[in-house]
Amino acid sequence: MFDSLADHVRRDEHLTPAERIVEGVVIAVLSVLLFAGLYFSIRLAG
């Protein structure tokens, strides 16, 4: 469950630049969806 820093570095060495961009975009989209959902649920409840 908890990987060491060396494990993370080893995994990141094998990522291509395109994979890093896709990973960043996916994280950004999921973050926006999460916070938008929280925002709208609070607006509807209030």
C-alpha cells in the first residue's frame, strides 16, 4: 500500500512524456469534477 520513494522513482523512470501528460490531465479533470460536485451539492442543499 505504501511504496517507498525508491519504488516511486523506479516507476516514474519508465513513464514516457505522453504518459506523464495524460496522468496530469486525468488528475486535473478528476479534481475539477470532485470540487464541482461538492460545490453544486452545497449550493443545492443551502
